Amino acid sequence: MAEVLAAVSGGAPLCAHSGKTVPGSVFVAVSADTDAVARHVAEAVTKGASLVVAGPGVALPAGSSARLITTPYPRLALGELAKASHGADWKGFSLVGVTGTNGKTTVCFLVEHLLSSAGLPTGLLGTVAYRWPGGSRPATLTTPGCLELHELFAEMIASGTRAAVMEASSHALDQDRVAGLSFSAAAFTNLTQDHLDYHGDMETYFQAKTRLFTHYLIGPERAVINFDDPHGPRLLEMLPGSVGYGLGSFVSGDWRPLRGEIRRHDGSGLTLGVTFEGASWEIVSPLVGRFNAQNLLAAMGLGLALGLSPADLQALSGFGGVPGRLQRVVNDRGLNVFVDYAHTPDALENALRAVREVTAGRLFVVFGCGGDRDRTKRPLMAAAVSRYADVAVLTSDNPRHEDPKAIMDDARPGLSGAPRVLEDPDRRRAMAMALAEMTPDDVLVVAGKGHEAYQQIGDTKFPFHDATVVRELARCA
């Protein structure tokens, strides 16, 4: 690999997409499909690649003048080459990763706020935004591809950014998109049913999440793990010296507890008492819900892992929330409306439980399920709604290539226990139905899309932003 590292360090273009190959470039074949690799290598050589990196058993087309370098792990090689290609000085740069089914975005925003408040120029990469002081890009994936990640971090470092926090999705970890990166601290929020269409089962899903800690974290003492989650204790056992955070009881082990206690919780937010290694403090936050208390603890654990003091953690009291995460929608009618990204059974359960506790009247919930995704979670999402909603409004989310009515049919059995159910596959009309019935004491949660500014039907993304639609409908009422 020394020859390839020298080539990219010297300026040779690096690519992992054969269609983007240019003369003199280094092409890395990362596909797991043997036939696809052969096609991609052939195309890259035709387009002028001078060096090809691929797995064992790959051959160059007859007559090719390119050189072939084989490695058992092409994806890991791509990460190291991407790092060398940009030549960024990582010394003094702290990278924080957050993984888990739910809470990643909120924890990342909290940590960004925490580190920025401590005077550290901090970048953020995740579902909602890719941004850093003086720069930004549209967020295309929760975790970008390997080459884009390294390009983004090189740009951040060049601009004077000294830390970054990023969401690490299970897909990205399974596909080694974070190859070449070294994390200064990392958190695990929870693991609930999601992405089984990709991973197949919960154990495989869990193993993908663990890679952040076993392959990319600089040391187990920098791991911050939710011991309230059933998978947390198992991960804590794997990481001696790590920090375990939570609100409930726990079994002692070779790890350090960061314990939280909710001392107040109402419509204005919560007060959280915290203890860690003999110290104790209190955080007053405008965030609502037990799950947000856990998110605050995760952010505090990451801050402590990076050397912040309990006094520094008080900056979290000034964090107002994340777009699309139980985001209050101010509207002309003065109604209590929240939009939330919850699109898994557990995320819905957490969000609705939090809102139910501060609802004086009826709770309306507008929700749907995404198309081309795990069908088994649809009735479970509906069941979560039926446990908390006085009026459940079943509609469409992002149907993609499925019939919206068929998706609703899959979800409907979970609503058998709901006090009242309304249905309309048109998301705007469904929201209008709920708003038309609401009184000032009622609360509406519009779940599933959160910050998204579109609704995907087929291959087309149509403009649709839940908070904007709520404001439009309230204005017209």
C-alpha cells in the first residue's frame, strides 16, 4: 500500500466510483459484489486509472497498463487513503461520534452547543445539517460516504474548527464509511427495532453499532453508554473503564456511573440532578421528556470524556432544542402543536409519553409509516400511538414506491385499542382534520418527518414541511 499512499499524498485523484475516474487517478473497488467489482474495475481502467485497489481474486482487464494492489479490506484501505489524500493536520482536533436508534441528532446538537460554549469552534454532521464555523453543506445522508467525510473534516480543520460531533448510523458503520477516522469520544443512546430490512435481525444491528467502539474509538474509557437500554450493560461489559449513564437502577461493574434524577418535569421543561465520581450538580433545561433527560446525560458524559468540568456542563441549560425534535410550532391560533421526527416504535413511545404528561386536554397524533422500509414496525408504531393518543390520525409519511393505502393497512391493526381513529392518506388533509377539532387545552403531535422539507412519492420529492403546513392551516382556519 506504500505506493498507493505515496500517489494520493502526491496529489493523484482518489475515487471509489468508477464513473468518476479520471486519467492518473487511484480507484478503490469497495463493492461486495464480485461481478460488480469486475465491471467497476474495467470502467475505471478504461477511464485512465493508473492504480487500482481491490480485494483478493480481482484481475485487471487484459492489456491494461494500470497497477493492481490487492488488500483483504478495500473499504478500510479507502479510509486510510482518503486521510492521506487531504493531508489534514488532525493534531488537536477532537472527533465525537454518536450512535443508536434514537436520540443521535439531539445528542449531537447538545454536544455542539456544549463545546462551542466552552470556546471550541465545533462542527456538526448529521441528519439535519453538515455545518461548522464559517461553512456548511446540505445534509444528504445521516453519515456521508467515506470520501466526503474526509473532505468535510479536512475543510473544517483548514478553517480552524477544533472539534466535530457526528451521527454514526448503523449502515455507515457496517459499510466502514468512517474508515480512517479516530474518535476521541463516542456515545451509544439505545437500540430499538429499525433498519431490519437492511440488517435482518437485532443482533446483527447491534453488532454494527458496536463497531464504533471496538474499531474506531481511541480507548474504552472514552465510551459513553446508556445503561437504561437493555443492550447498554452488554456493551459496558465490553468496554472497561467506560461511562454508563442513565436514570434507573444498574448493576455495578468495571465502568463509571453517570446518574441522573428528574426532579421536575412540566410544560416548561425539566430539572435534572446529576452525580458522577463523587460530584453532584443540577441542570435546568427547556427540553421535555424522560428521553431528553437521557440525551442530556449522554451529552454530559461526552463532555466529561473530553475534559470538561461539571461547571462547563451548565451551558446545556441554554440549549433550546433541535429542529423537528418535539419542535413547538408557533401558530396564529395559539394551539399546542409539536412536530417530531419519530419514525420508530420506541421514538414514538418516548415522544408521546413526554407530551402526554403535559397535556391538559386531548392528545391528537398524526402519523404514518415510511414506504420501502421495515414493514414489521408499522403495527408497532400504531400501537405506540394508541397507548397515548385520544385521537389517532393515520396518514401517509414518505410512501416512496409503495401504495400509501397499503402501508396504512399494515399499520391499522396496531390501532385496535385507540379511543378514536381518523384516516386520510393525504398528509395535509389529515393534519387539517386534527387542527379543525383542537381546543386550546389540546395538544397535537405530527410525527414521522420532523425537519424534512419534502414528501417522497415514487422517486420524486415534493415540497412538504410539517411545521410550515401547520402554520398555513392554522392561518386559514
